[in-house]
Amino acid sequence: MITRFPPSPTGPLHIGNVRTALFNYLFAKKHGGQFIVRIEDTDKTRSKKEYEDDMLESLVWLGIKREGELWHQSERTEIYKKYLHKLIDDGKAYISHETEGENREVVRFKNPNKKVAFDDLIRGAVEFDTTELEDFIIARNIDDPVYHLAVVVDDAEAGVTHIIRGEDHISNTPRHILIQEALGFPRPIYAHLPLILASDKSKLSKRKHGEAVSLNYYRAKGYLPEAMVNYLALLGWNPGTEQEIFTMEELIGQFDLAKIQKGGAIFDEKKLQWVNKEHIKRLPPEEQRKLLVKSLEGEPYLVGEPELDLEKLPWKKVSKEETVVYLEKVLEIISSGNMSRVPLDIMRYAEREGKGNVLWPVRYALTGATASPDPFIILEILGKEKSLGRLEKAIMALKNAEIKDS
């Protein structure tokens, strides 16, 4: 069994293409087969090496491992020409002299105008009347084959047995089957995946949804590769159990094309965030801390001094006077204690006096933010001296406010 992922390097890797690669990989690995990657760069104007490099690196980041030689369609022109000549010599294609716009000689496939039927592993029986396709173009000229010919030749020569791709390609299938039959190639098994949709149920597209359609967008936001793989696997596929958090190995073990739905799958970043948090919980504590620190890069309270609203410093109905007492005790603990013991000593004090009473003003004094990680993380990032300085500043501000109030 051989599956393939053939991206076009004309832009950043689309989330939909990532899921297609993942499903091909899971299916091949589940059945002990091969997953291959080739680069469809027949669009010489838009294809760029940097996009190709990014795509290949992204697959490595995700843990999707390709096998075999990496083919580039741009390097296989002579192979395509051999098949073009065969089709022409056999009377199944012809050179067409066309004058629309400019004089050119294209190669058109001679359509037998018949019905083509195939069994789709997801959609069941599918039938097309190919008459409406007319005699379609398979090469811009004898040296420049188009997608339809190149993809059929590549799949046949690589021995691809299963073609798993998005449903937007289903209209291409009858063309490909006609070319396969004309060249005497075996027909692979097809499975057309439902599209990934935005929250408004429209197709997820860069034109409408911007950078949020690319894998790089989510990598830049700090999502784990394990979480991306896990979440994308659940878009259109259901394991039939209550399990939602999977490792790659677990996905391979349970993946089944028969459990892929026919309707579009809605991309929900809130669900992705939840899946990501669940995978973070599985990491060693030190790795969790590193991720949290990285996620806080650029936060205002880390790059500058926080501006405090004194009315927000006390916890709920706690007075400013009481808050000063709590902060002074924490100041004392930090000043006199070993920093490795400080969190434990502060927590013991907070448990006696009330966690909110103590920990809330400490966190707010350190960050000036009502939403931030717990104060122990902030203490560790800021360090002893900077933390002491911010706590002292908050205490003095509260004391001065008390004088004014009185």
C-alpha cells in the first residue's frame, strides 16, 4: 500500500493540506504501507523554493515522516513527454493549433465521451458523464505538461495504490481515470475528504480568513505539534469512542477511513486550545515551564514596569491596610528565604490567611494585569531583585493612599 502527498510550493502550507498529509500518513502506517511526498511544481511562475523548504520542514515538525525519493515534477519533463508521444501515436491525444489570445499548439486528450464510475472509500459509488469535459488540455505544448497528465504518470510510476485528497479534487478524477485507461495504468483507490470549514461554514480560504489558514500561523502562536496532529485528525474523523486526546501512535492504531464523515468539518481554535493544554499537561514540569515562559515573551509587564490601579490591588473586600500586611509578609519571605523555597513558604502563608487575600495582590503588584500566570511563575521569570522592587513599590503606593484616605 502506498499513499502520497503532492503539495504545490506556491504559498504557505494550508491547514487543509496538512490534514490531507496526516490522513494519508495515518492510513499508510495503519496498514504497514509507505507514505511518499512529491513536489508538484509545474506552475513555474508561482512555485518557490522557500515554500517547498517550509512545507518539508513542517512535515518533520509534525512528525509526519516521508519515505522514498522526493520527486519534483519540474525535473520529470522528459518522462511526461514520453507518455505524451505515446498518447499521440496511439491516437488518444492530438496537437491542437489554437489562436485564441495567441497562436499556440496545445496537446488535447481525445475524450471517448463515456460514463466513468468509481467506488470512493468515503462517498461510495460515484459516476460522471465525461462528455461535458470535451477534449481537455493535457499539455500547454509538447514540453510543458499540465497537472492532469503529470499527476497520473507520477502516481502510476510510484505505484500509488490509494489517493486520499480533498473533495475539491473529485471533479478531476474522471479526467485522471480516462488518462489512466488510455495509458494502460492500473486504477488506484480513491477517497475524497470533506473540506475544512470556518466557523461561518464557508470554505477556509486565505482570501477570506487570512493567515489563519496556514500552519505557520499556529506554529507562531506556540501550539505543540502533537496538539496540531491530534486536533486535525479529529476534523472529519471520529474514532467512535469518547477518547479525544491521542498520540501519533494511538492515531495510527485507530485510524479508519470508514469513520470519516462526508460533511465539512468546522475548524474551532477554542477546541484546538483545549487539545493543546491537554498535551502540555503530559509534558515534564520543566518543559511546561519553558513553554509558559516562551508564551509570555513580549508581555508588557516583562518588558517594562507595570502601571498599578490601587483599587485593584486588594482582593475583593480586603482593605488596603490588610493588603499591606500581606504584601509585607511576602516581601519578608522573599528577602530572607532561599528562592527555591520561596513558593512553598508563600503558599503556606497564603493557605493560613486565604489564598486570594495573599496571592492576588502579589500577582497584581508584579504584573499590573488582572489576567496572568500564577505569581510563582512571574517571580521566577522576574527574579528576586526585580520582584522585591515591584512589591515595595506597591506597598508604598498603598501606604500613601491610606494617608490620603485618612
